[in-house]
Amino acid sequence: MKKTVLVTGAAGCVGSQLVDELLGAGFHVVAADRPGSLLPDPSPGSLDVQPVDLTDALAARSVAQGMDVVVNLAAIVDISMPFDRLAAINLHAVRYLYQGAAEGGASLFIHFSTGSLYEPAKQPIRETDPLCALNDYARTKLLSEDFVLSRDPNRGPAVNVIRPALIFGPRGRVLVSSLVTVAPLLLRFTGRGVRLRGGPRTNLVHSLDVARAVRFLIEHRQPHGEVFNVANDDPRAAGELVSMALEIGGMRLSRWSVPMPTWLMYCLRPFIDRAIIVGALNRVLAKRWDRIRTAEGLVADGVVPRFDRESLDYVTHDFVFDNSKLKALGFEYTYARLDNGWRQAIAWCCENRWIPALSQ
């Protein structure tokens, strides 16, 4: 018998790839997302599609019943939102889904949290390192972790929690994913730029590898009631990350480099880390992108340039994630190196008309 896996947030960056991964592995998948989301076409016997409002307790519990595995990817990622709006999906819906999974006899519940819960550290961050919730988004994620990890495995499904690094890849729209738009924006003014170096270090993760990590945890024996970091093997300084994205995006950078102005970000953070400032900046970027989208015939619902307040943590502090716990179980990354994954993401965005084609 095929195992049936519910994937919430199935229209998103990781969710869409996870659906493909599980179908390719022979699972029966129920893909759920909010009504109006672009979900895949159903396939009898393999894929069911469920538009569902997870803030509705009865609907959320119902969609999780009868599943062998529930993977909860649904989340609002926006630290500018107040706690109550975030908690409706990031916390309360998690409770409803777990309750439905327990009532329906599911064996495994995989919940997505965030690597942003960790305190900054100079050494690689392990799953047992201290956590902190500095904003309402982080609070909802921490509380949802506490809920699922405190459940009795004898009365409900076993639990794994995933704390990913910043995710990029096909269909990525937020945080570091929007960096794919920077080169097309700058190329409207100049084809050359200054190479940056240094700055805080972090390792990212391609959305395909996140999806593969979930499939791995479903298919293989592993400790349950556990937390797993998911991040690639290639930590980069912020300056090198930006330079790589610009170069792969088609810009010519200088041979000489200048240091990333981390000190300036520290000084400016109290002034720019405000919803009103970030909102105004993103409106300006959106207007500029609208002109490019119209001129280049890009899709209307693709990625747009935006500045996310959460990214300020990553340009002012080190966040290098230790990924050895999952790898010790036998998991291997497809995009262990950042450059390879970024090229794939750029190619997908060009092919699907999310960004202009690269100049030859």
C-alpha cells in the first residue's frame, strides 16, 4: 500500500518540489494550500489537491485525518506582521493539524520551523544551541516547536522539526530568493559593478535539498522527537554572496574588491529596521520592477525585488549552521555548493520568465 502524505503549503517554494519528490518516490500525496493558490493538477491514485483555510480548526483537522504522514510547510514569513495574524497560521494551525493527524492515526508529523531562532554565533550552530525569539514571527515559530515537541508519541504521531537556513530556489519569493532580481535591476543602469568581500558568514540551502531532506526523513529510520538543521556545506561571507549573485546574474565585477560595510549596517539598522521604512523601500522597488516586467514580458506573479527585515540579522551577524546531524544519518546534498544551486535557480527563473533572460 502507498503511504499517503499531506503537504501543507504545497504551492510554495519547498512545497511544490516536495510534492514532486514524493510522487516520484511512489507516495500518494495530498497537496494543500490556501484557496486561490496555484496548486498542481490532481492525478487519480497519486495526487489529490485540497484548497483549505488552515485557520479554520475543523477544516485543518479534517484535512490531516487519514494521513500516514503530515508535513507542515504552511507559514507566514513576515516579521512586520503582529503576533495575532502570524499565529493564526504559524501556531494555531499547527495545533489543529497535529490534532487531526493524531485523531487519524498518522505515524509521523514533520514541522518546519526556522534557523532564525538561533542566537548568532561565531562557531557553527548545532540543534542544541540556545534559541531566542526577538520578534513576533520568531515567537510563533518557537511556540509551535514547543507544542509539537512536547506531544506524547504514544498518543499521536512521532515528530521531527526542521530548522532550515535561508532557502532559495525555483518559486522562491522572499528573503534571499529575491536576490535574483538585483542584477536585472542594476543592469538597467550599468553592466559593471564593484566586487564585495567579507562580512558576516552564513550557509544557505536550495529548496530541492530541503524537499529531499523531508523525503529522507520519511523513508529512512531516524531518531524521532528530534530537530534537524538543513543547510548546505558552503558558508559564504555576505560580500561574497552578493558578488556571486551579481556575477551569475550577468554583471561584470571588478577584479579588485572592497570590504562589505558591516559597520554601516550596524549603524543604520535602528533607522531602517522599521515597517514604515521597509514598506516605502519595497514600494519603490516594486514600481521599478513593474517597468522591467512590462518591457521584458515577465509573468505577473513571479519574484519581485524586496527587502525583508529578517535579512538584517544575516548582514550583521554570523549564522553558519552545522548540518552534520542529518548527514550522519546518510543524507547527501544535491547542491552542497552554493554556486551550483544558484545557477540552477537563475536558470529556472529565466526559463519561466520570472526574470529577464541573461545576456550572452
